[in-house]
Amino acid sequence: MPDWLSAIVLGLVEGLTEFIPVSSTGHLLLAKTALGLQGPTWDTFVVLIQLGAILAVVALYFQRLWSVLVGLPTSAEARRFALSILIAFLPAVVLGLALHDFIKAVLFESPAVICWSLLIGGVVLLVIDRFAPEPRYKDSMKYPWLTSLGIGVFQCLSMVPGVSRSGSTIVGALLLGGDKRSAAEFSFFLAIPTMVAAFAYDLYKSRDLINMDSAGLIAIGFVVSFLSGLVVIKTMLAFVAKRGYGLFGWWRIIVGGGGLLLLTFAH
């Protein structure tokens, strides 16, 4: 398969899975393995194209985010929300800086870890979707700070490939009293600083690996992930408010279980 077509496929995988609790990183790494894409350039590609999907959040929520930004000097509500996101973001900063090299060198290279994470996470998502506590918070912009901190701690679980950043934050929000729609929205907002920071850090660490050829592939994946991310965000909130997260749990179990079977027979 030509590299440009591989970039399109990976961009689609990223955009379609970033905001649903199935692990975009896990799906990207499994797709990369299935396509036979090896080497540090493709590892960096997988991280950098995620910013395209994050910009889809900014585009769709621009008016609300802009009102928060311009309201920071005068609005207590805007400052409260901004601080809530910052508090949720901090645990990932601390652990991400401490464990970045280990995660990239060890966990990212283990398809078995990804498949087990998908499988176990699918079971957890099914259980939480059915037995989550009665929701106390329905506005993602008014979560208490302790709730935000708890969600941020849950987000750290997603540093294991296959766990899912959106999945871990959504499960954390549901367990801590958020309803299904606001849990997804808070996950969208928290994705912005988290993935921008991951993008910037990985771009700096991998600056010597990027040339004109790889930059072109990254641009293709970036645009495709942005466009497909727009579609997913527009449809996901209405879907989870009506049907919950059970479908995503079953999808994780099918992909993770199927991956483990393939790995077993491959050996």
C-alpha cells in the first residue's frame, strides 16, 4: 500500500475513534501493525495526527470556548470552568513527563497489551454503563473541582495503550456523578490541553525524524482525522444520551478478543 494511502487510513482510524471510548491509540497501533508500518517515523505520525481530531473539538465548540476565553477577566463562571479543566489536566502532565519514554518504548510496542486493555476496558465500560451512580451533574462546564481532579486521575490510566483517553475520562465522570452526555462533553474539553501538550512534547522529541516526506504524510493524516472527527463529535452526544456506551464496550471486546486470537494463532 502506498504511504499516502496508509496515511489516509490511519487518519480515518484516528478521527473515528478519538472521541468514542474505544482507544484511538490502540486502534492506530493495531492498524499500523496490520499495515506493516514500522519505524519511529510512523510512531511519531500516530501521535501527531491526533491534533487534527482535537481541532475538530475547537471548531465545533468555538463559540462556547471563545466566550470562556474572553470572559476570563470578568466572569467567575468562565474562570471556574477554565480552572476545572486545568485541574483535570495536571495529573496527566506529571505522569506523562515521568513515564513518556517507558510508554513509547515498551507499551507502544506490545500488541498483546493493547488487546488486553481493549478487552478489559470493554467489560468495565459495559458494567459502568449499566450500574453507574445516579447522576448529580448535567452541565460539563459546572463540574466541582474535586470531581475534575478525579476525572484527571482516571485519565492517567489511558497512558496504557488500549485503555482509551476518552474511555477513562468518561468512566471517571460517570462514577463521580456526571450524566452520560456531560461526561462525553467534559472528555472533549479535557482532550484539548491533553492532546495539544502530547503533540507539542512528541513534536519536540521527534524533531530530527521529520523531513519533507514525513511532513506531507502527517499533513494528510491531520486533515483526514480533522474531517472524520467533526462527523463523530456531531453524532456522538445525541447517540450516548439516548443509548449509552454499551455498543462501544462490545466493540472493544470484539476487537481486543479478536486481536488476541490472531496473536495466538500467529505464534
